[in-house]
Amino acid sequence: MEAKYQVPRGTFDLLDEDILIWKKVEDVIRQTCALYGYEEIRTPIFEATEVFKGENDSSDMVNKEMYTFTDNGNRSLTLRPEGTKGVIRAFVEHKLFGNTADLPKKLFYIGPMFRYDRPQKGRYRQFHQFGVEAIGANDPLLDVETIALGCQIARSLGIKNLKVLVNSLGDKESRQAYRKVLTDYFTPHLDELCEDCHRRLKQNPLRILDCKVDKDKDFFRKAPSMADYLNEPSQKYFARVLQGLKDLGIEYEIDPHLVRGLDYYTNTVFEVVPVDDNGQQATVFAGGQYDGLVESFGGGPLCGVGFGMGLERLIALVKEQNENLVSKAANDVYVIAIGDVDDYGLLIAQKLRHQGCSVLLDYNHRGMKGQFKAAERSSSRLIIIVGEDEKNAGMVTIKNSATKQQVTVSLAELENTVEEMLKNGGESNE
């Protein structure tokens, strides 16, 4: 039978064993965030468009990829394309800055994001992102700790050969000087730049360095490096970040063209990638520091640092490198009811479920042979068999699926016997 409808392009369904992997990954994320003092935050899937679309924003996300619509109240709303700005909006709106002695405020989020992008492996129009934001401190060691958090999650999931690409965009003064240098450098090459870079040159010339179209051109590779235009405070800040990574044994590589795809980053920016045997790279997580973003939302002059981690790409790597991360748990009990005793079978199932056992039973009125096959397919550890004689006598027969040993006990003894048999690998002490 052919399905009448299919999922929209760039989206997918999560089923069966994939769900187990996603749940395991999310468990590792939550456990690791707790070790670093992060609390979960959940923001709306859509926000006012102005939350994401800053004035004169040069990012491709804002200019080409957002899902924006007008609601019945004639308000412009946008499905969230990333997590940081929604978190900052909530941070300011709910005054989470509180007492400055409690800063930085450490928050993490997990949820779906939306971008109108060309679907390809690891890139979808609805995708899922985990991210962290530490807001309210301007310390290079906080940048280092943030990178360390992401690396610990990846390694806990069995992802190997991680490499940290890192760069500094400098403070406001350094960036202004560098923007002028880049504008002067790229203007004579305007005819050789792609259409998007024409816009970037006017809005934010640093974003030209993130271009995937022109990156292999000779003049592009010879572009001035940000490192040559960092002022002394920015140089000291970046040097402390690099020393912090070294102290923690985190391997890094300085990438002078790394600027990230969003306009709000300052000072430290980073991408963390696994390198395979062919030297190919796919970003596991990436982010950086931002100074001025909180203030642009009506908050105080507070710095923040964070990253985003795409779960689809992360899980694809987990499947490649750690195929034994999860295994489907066996079902505890399958109840087989023979004859007109379905009500008795359900009673038994509920007693055991209240005890914490996973219990399945037949609802299709199959014969005994069909029910035994269903119990086998479900990998149930124990099988409980009841018929009219058992119901009338208030008894049950419990069978060990592996050893085939079976025991008959009263309904009053059911819970203790099942608990004992599950604990002893299906064997009864009777």
C-alpha cells in the first residue's frame, strides 16, 4: 500500500531504534550540562521577526533562509532559525541577570529550528539544535570551559579525533580597524566576488571570509589576517584562551579565516570538527563570544559565550563511530490469554505495570500459537499464560523464555514471583 502523503522536503520522521539513539544523546547532553552548572530553558518555536533580524544583518540565515509569515493580527513572525537570540530575549524579558553576583547565567536548550536551505546529508529545513549560553561574564576561561563542555559531550558519545578550529575577531575597536582594511582590500576585486559578497562588503566585510564560493581564489587566500589588527587587550584575551585550551589538553588550530555565519560574534570564535582518514571535516559544534547582543535586546552591557550543536550531524557521527551506543531493551512480560479471559489478562498486566514492569498482551484475539510468536518477536523475558482454569482459581503460570522453566502461583504471589524471576534472570527460587 502506497502512502497518500509524505513528509515535507527537508524534514524526516524519527522511528524505532533512531528514537533510542536520540534519547541517549539527549540524556548525555543533560547530564553533562548539569556537571557544568547549566539549567534548561525552553523558548517558543516562533518569535517576532525583529528578534532574529538585526539592523543591517549580513548573514545568509537572515537574508535568505528564514521562514517568516504574517499572522491574523498582521504581525510578522519567524520560525526560529537558531537558538541564541530567543534565549537572549528571554534572559532580558525575565530579568534573569538578577543579582550580578549570580552571573554568569548558564542556560542550555534543545529543540527544532527552521531554515529554508537546500536539503542534503546532515542539513534539513527542520533540524534540531542543542546549544548553551553563559551570559554575564567576560572571561577567556569561560570561553575555554564552553569549548570543553562541547568536547566532553562529543567524546562521551564516542566521537573521536576532534579538532578545535579557533580564531579571534577582536573587540569593537579591533573589528572596526579590520573592517576598513578588508573593505579596502576587497573593493578592487569586486567583479571577482560572488553576488552575496557584494552585499557583505557593504554590510559586514568580515563575512566575506566565510564565503564558500570564492574561498579558493588566489586573492581570497591572500586577504589580510585579523591577527595583524588585534589591539593589545584583544591579543591578551586570545592568548589566554589558547593557553587555557592547552592547559586542558584540548588540541586546537588557529584558522585566520574563521568568522562564523552570524554577525553578533566578538573575540573568540570556534568550530569543533572530527577529522576522518580522508581529511574531510563536518562541524560538530560551533560558536563564540558575543558582546553587545544583550544590550541590543534592552539589557545591560553584558557579554556572553555559547555554541550550537546540530543533533542530526552529531547523531550521524555517533552512528558511524559508536554503533553500540544503544541497544533495544527487552520487554519484561508478555501475557498470553487463552479463551474468554482477556479481562483477567489485563488485570495481571496492570498489576505488573504498577510495579514498574513493561508488559505486552494481545488485542487481536489470536490463537495460542500466534500469541507465542508475538511474545518471541517482542523479546519478552517472561511469559504469563492464563486460561479459564487459571482465572477461576486465581492463579497464573509464569514461563522463562530462555530456560523454558515455568511455575504456577496465585494472583497474590504474582508481583513477588515476577520480581524475583526478573532479578534472577528469569529463574524462580520456588
